[in-house]
Amino acid sequence: MLKNDIMHAIWLSYKQLNPDIKRCVKYCNIFPKRSKLNKDELVHLWITQGFIKTSCVTEDMEDVAEGYVQELVSCSFLQPEEDDYSIKYITILDLLHDLLDKIVGRDYFRIENARSQRGIVWKGDVPRDVRHLFVQNYDGELITKKILALENLRTLIIYVVEKDTPVEEKVIESICNSLPQLRVLAVSFSREHLPITRPNKFSIPESISQLKHLCYLAFRTFKCTVILPSALTELHHIQLLDFGHHSQTS
């Protein structure tokens, strides 16, 4: 089959998905092509964004989300990597990624290589009405100049690859004060990198309490201690906290 024929077949299969599964698929498009995604983390991201609907009060959201994963695997939209006969990681089909780039609209956006290895900073524009944003490689100036103006942002995932670009506490505080609609805030989505290496301690600001709708908070670090603020108790909608291997309360 020619590529255009394959793309048409993928489009027809996509159109047959129910609306809730379509939203989950669109969300996957914020990640760069060929990203290896932890299946359990992706399921929790879907849940925190309200994409998972249950048909009765006894039905578990995680079970429904797992069913979505299985359906997307069965139609080859998601490619699984199994561990002990269960799916641990998934990758989005390349051609589906290409299709989603054309149809998802402005709600979903990714910035790939915000800062290159040569120090070149990304100069593009971020849609003002974007809701879900993935930033590959940390750049504090990009965040303060462009991302803090995104008042409708629901997801901010900062994937730090370069260990020489540590995340700054003041930038995280600015995020807390400027993006009140956030439901997901994650710094480094991969457990395979060392995103926060300096200083030896990293304090999450008390202003985290300003994120009243926050459901998912992750600061994954392996070489420093994350200091947790007392204000965490004010996050009444929180469903998942992930601070890597080291954390302590202030």
C-alpha cells in the first residue's frame, strides 16, 4: 500500500473511535514522535484531565483507561513493550502521530528541543489558547516570556534532558502564581534522566497552593532532595504525587 492509502486507512480507523478514546489519543500527541511512554503514567494523565468516563459508580477509572489502552493496541495505534506479560511502555504509531499533527488543533502543543545542545533557544510561537503543553529541554527564559501567559493551560510537562540546565526554584514559583488552571505539572517525564542536579536540595514553593485544580504533581529527581511545602495539604484535588527517590517535608 502507498503511504497515502495507509494514512487514509488510519484516518478511517481513528474516526471509528468513541469520543473519549479520541481525546486520549490526541493527548498522546503532545509527546515527540517515538517517545517511550510509561503506560501507568499515561493512564493517570488521562484520568486527571477528565478524559475517562465510567458508566456506573462501581466501575473503576483505571480499569476503563486500561481498556482504552488495549483497544488502541489492538488497532496498532499504540505499540506496546511488555514486561512479565503486562504492558509497561507504549509508543505511538509514527503514521498516527503524523495524522494527529494535522488534526488535533490548538489545544495540544509540544516544543521540541527548547534549547539545543549548542545553546540555541527555540524561537517559535505558542498558541495562546493551548491547554496541554510538553516542553523538551528546560529553558527558563522560554517559560517566563511565553508560557506564563497561557492562562488556559491545563498540562505543563517539562522534560529535562540536559543535566547542565537545572530547573530554577523561582521559575517554578512563577508557574504556580501565573497558571491557575493547571491540572498537571511534571518536571522530567522520564525516569531515565537526572533533571535536577544542582543544588543538592530543591524546594517546591508554598505558592503551589495557588494551583487549586492541580491533580498530578511530579518532580522526578535522583540526585537531590525535594523539599515539600506544608501547602501541599491545601491541594484538595491532588490524585498523584511523584518526587522520585528523595523527598522530605519542610
